Amino acid sequence: MTWTDLHSHILPGFDDGASSDEEFLEMARIAVEGGTSIMAATPHYDHESPAFKPRKAVTAVKEYNDLLKQLGVPLVLVPGMEVRVNAGLFDLAKAGSLEELSLGGNGKYLLVELPLLDMPLATPDIMFQIQLCGMTPILAHPERHRHLVKNPSAIKSLVERGVEIQVNAGSLQGVFGESARSTARRLLKEDAARLVASDAHGLSGRSPDLAGAARALEKLLGEAAPCAFLEINPGLVLEGRELTCATRGFAPGSGSRRKRAWRRSR
């Protein structure tokens, strides 16, 4: 049980996540107690109205890793961003300036989020521009997005275009209501979502404890599911490798089989 959490707001002072070093350390301890050993620190980033330069967050990851090591907290942070999907992201992708924002800094996977209430018409084009840079977009928590919940065909289209889907641990546990819970479960059961992460923002609610999500995954998909969604696939992201279709034990590289599963289920 050594989970890798690809989505968190644990860095203090960057967004609406940890508010202090003390909260950072408590979040780190909670993450470790829940089974997490590696955590991507992914502050919100919007290129149209940047609140900080990406290099600052990368530097902060190094500094807070040093602090964790000094205090004997067995958690390793890796850099990343949760990047807003808009024209600014399109411009960044077109300029080939995405590596610094990528998960683990490896230039292979980019965590992105849609605006809160709508889906920009250019979203497929933006995702394609990211892919032209040799990167795979990972769409964060679509089960919480009002437009996507009402229009599942939009999620299907993104999946068939090669976009990876990440659902929140809290969604599986009902933290965001029944609509988010049922949508998250469906995405996982249908091989649309292949990643689960905390999206931790604090000590409660969206907490960094993945133990509850592990139990929910096991109940939903069997005893191998927690390892697949919380360890194997997130690890492949940080290694820059292709994901496996985890829910039914598909072999890595079975993307076409994943698409066929979607078409049958819809």
C-alpha cells in the first residue's frame, strides 16, 4: 500500500490549498497515514491571469521536500500544475511551453481543469494542441463539472481523442453529492477514468487521505482496483509511460479496446 497522489493543493501560499507550513505538515502526515508515499503538488495555474511563475512552485517543491525529510515525514513531493483550459493554455501549447507545468516535470502528462460552469467550445482543439506537443492531457474531476455531468457524450468524445480522466477520491465517497458519486463510479466502471487522486485542499472535506477511496474502489471493482488506480497508473504517469486499462486487468497499450468498451456501454 504505497499510493501515488497526482492532484493536490498542499503547497502553502499558492492558491486555496494549505494556508500555512503547519497545515502543510499536517496534510502530509494525513496523506502518509492514508497510504500515500508520493504526492504531486499541483497548484492552480491560469496563464491568462497568472498569480505566480511556474518556476516558483517547482522551487517550493524542492524546499518542502527538504522540510519533510528533516522532520522524518515519509512523503515525497513531485512538481506539477492544475492548468485552466482556456485560450492562454492554447497559446502555451502552440508555443511548446508546457514541460514546466507537467506532472513530475517529465513533459509527458498535463493535468488540466475546465472553467467551473462551462466547457469552452475550443476545448477539443486545446487538448489536441497539447497532444501535438507530445503530451497527454489529464482532465481533472469531470464528475464535478455541471456541463459534463449533463452531457456524458462530451466526456466520451474526449476519451476517444486520447484524453485521460481523473476522478476525485471525495467524489467516490459522496463528499460532492450523489450526482458526482454516481458519475465517478460510472466513469471508472466503463474504463473512461483510469486515475483517482485526492485533489486535497485541506485537513477535512477534500483531505489528502486516500484510504477511503481505496476502500470504495475495492468495493466497486474488486481487490486489485486500489493498486491499479492509486499506484500503478499514477506511477506510469510520472514515468511518462502509457496507462493500462485498469478496471478489468487489460494489458498496457490497449487503448483501442478501451474505446470499444465505451461504445458498447453508451
